[in-house]
Amino acid sequence: MFTLKEKLYLLKLLKSEKRKSFWGFRKRDSVHDQLVEKLEQMVRNEQVNQEHL
């Protein structure tokens, strides 16, 4: 299990890779977008849970 800090770092890396591939016109795997969405959801959930606990 990743900590919130680790999830945010991974999300930052994935999003920076997205920008690089856009300008390099390199096609990403569909898994890349799914991973970004999943990590964003995990981060949101963890932030909401911290507020309520």
C-alpha cells in the first residue's frame, strides 16, 4: 500500500509523462490513462477520509 505522499508523487510522474508524450507525438498505452484516473481517485478518497477521521 502506498502512502498519500507516494501516490501524489506517482501521479505527478504520470502526468509529466503525458506532457512529454504529447509533444513527442508518442502514443501512450490505454493503461496510462486508467492509472492516472485510479490514482486521482485514491488520492481524493484518502484526503476525504483524513478530514473525517
